[in-house]
Amino acid sequence: MKIMVVGGGGREHAIIKKIKENKNVTEIFALPGNGGMAKDATLVDIAAVDIENIVKFAVENKIDYAVVAPDDPLVLGCVDALEEKGIPCFGPRKNAAIIEGSKVFSKDLMKKYGIPTASYEVFSDADKALEYIESCPIPTVVKADGLALGKGVIIAMTRDEAKDAVISIMKDKQFGKSGDSIVIEEFLTGPEVSVLSFTDGKTVVPMISSMDHKRAGDNDTGLNTGGMGTVAPNPYYTKAVADECMEKIFLPTIRAMKNEGRAFKGCLYFGLMITENGPKVIEYNCRFGDPETQVVLPLLESDLLTVMQTVTNETLSECEVKFADKNACCVIMASNGYPVKYEKGYEITIPEELERNVFVAGAKLEDGKLLTNGGRVLGVTTVKDTLADAVKASYEAVEKIHFDNAYYRRDIGQRALNCKGE
């Protein structure tokens, strides 16, 4: 089988490595991929949002199956365009990807179907939003309606911060048209949990839970990032919480989307907060999370491609999806200065025995050398029987990998270990 994976980050590298385990796979193409994937896939210099050329490549190369991983091409309708040419895909169609593409849509969906989430107000007029902030509860959360590279959510601890957020999003257009409308919502407290799930529009199969670490600095200080590391499973996600989520959030969401004529097929990401009033949805993503994928897929014992195909064929209920009873830790090695300003072009050295544990995000190949080419450069993942051992092994691996200007948090997994009493 010829497989095409659209995207170019660490998440896509994790997907490619897992799909590669299927013995029926003869070739994997990454569009555009990155230099660190060259040993696992054929790189094709087509941007993930270049839908026309993605479809053209897939048709000309007789691709048997496509995985569209990032949010942008999904929201733009990449799956629709490929399916119109008869190419089976993993990923939601455009009308379902709106669950991430529009915060307003997703909040209104939850309100309509009674899915627990933070209370909220929607604004398309900046002055009315600023007026509302004069009396709304503080802290509050300000969200750009559309996609904003994971940076369109601002937690405002004061009224002035909330006003600044509205002005930067709506008036200064920090995120372009994504900020034409905003959501201002209640500030929730409690442990956060990420749950990725396979769904074929009828059945939903949650994957192993995980815990992301969004802040750039140790002890959750500094700016928000795309994620500085993850552990799985998340110890706050107990069986009781999981059962409640299935009953009140997961199945109701799948049914709501189907009822709206937007059946969701692919990976639906539930960003949850375990509040004193039970689990609530912070956000939906219409795809695998990054870097959650880098700890969840290494724990998957079932064949990923087979599971994906049952999602496409709407036969997920007939597929056994198994995860190892182990723990995983991923430490992100970033360029110093991320997520603001950083330098690129430093050579990366990864010991050969560690390559299977490394998912490359921001790198390029030049004259046979792997060079840094992004903010988040590598995800270093280790699977062990205990979380303490997984964390220890990941940091031991990080110490053996080198590139100038490297930066990483030194406390990934510490919150989870504290919760478990390890």
C-alpha cells in the first residue's frame, strides 16, 4: 500500500512511524514532512495547505490511503477534495472539522446539546466585548473564534489583561480573520486532561489519556507554547471520570455532530478540565494533538493503519483497539527563545540507538546534516512500566542528544508523579 501523510511536525512523525509497522505498507509519502522524517518516509515539497497540489500528487501517484493530520488542511476541506477523487482518508470532512475551526460553533453546539463546558458570551463587536469586560467575573478567558496556531486563547487574570486581549485579537488583528469574532468564557480550575479518540461518526473509542505541559518554563511559568512535553496516562483521569466523560461528553458530542448533519470521522481531541463540578470541555480539536500523539501512539498495541481504515469504513465497533498497560513520557527539545524569537540552523546529533524514541518536528536536511529549523525541534519519548521510570529514561535520552541553543523543561511529568505519590 502507498500511504500519504499530510503535515510536517512531530505528530506526523509519530503517525508515520506507527503506520510503518504495518507489513502491507510499501511506501509512505510525507507532505511536506521535515528532514528528520527522511529515514521513515519520502518527503514531498508540497505545503499542507496546498490542497490542489496535494490532490494532484495523490492521484498521479495512485495513493491507496491518506492521513490528513493538521487542523488547517482539515478545516480547508482537504479530506473532501481527496475523497472526491476516490482516495480514502483518515480525518473529518470540512463540515465536521468546524468543531475546531470555530470556537463559536463548538460552544454553541455544547450549549444546545447540554454538554458540560464553561459559561460564555460571543462577540463580533470589539467595543461591546470591552464593555462586557467591565463587569464580567475575573479571571476570564478570551478566545479567537478561528484557528490561531494554538495561540488564540488568552487567560486574563485582570480586567486590563482581558481588555488587552480583546484589542489585540479584534482590533489589531493579531490572528487575522480568526479574530473577527471572539468567545469570552468562564475561568475554570482543576487538572487538565487530553483525551484523543477514534470515531467513525457512530462509535467512539477513547485512547489513553495524557497530560500536556503548555507553558515554556518550569513549574508552569512563562508563555504558552504548542506544548513542551507530555505524559500518559494522566493520573487524574480515573475510571470514574472516564465513565462520566463517555456518558456526558464523548457520546453526546458524536451524536450532536451527527444530528447536525456533520458526522465526525477521524480523531476527535477532547481537551478537558476536571472541575469540582465534574469534567468539562475546554476545547475540541479535529485531529491528533501535538505533542499528545507522541506519547499516546507509542502505547498503542493495535495496528494503527487498520484502526484508521475501520474509521473510514465506519466499522470501528468491530475493531479491537488495545493499549499497553505502561507509561510514556515525551520531553520536547526546543530552540532557546521559543515561542517568541529563536535562531535556526544548528546541527542535531542523535545517537543511533535513540532514533526510534525521537519524533522530529522542526528540522531540515542540508548536505546530509540534520539542522534545527523551528521552535519545537524534537520530541524524545520513552515507554516504561512506571511513570517515574519513563520520565527518568526520557531525560537520560535528552542528555545524549545535542544541538546548540537547545532548551527544554526539566519538570515534565512532575505534576503527574506528585498526583501518584511517586
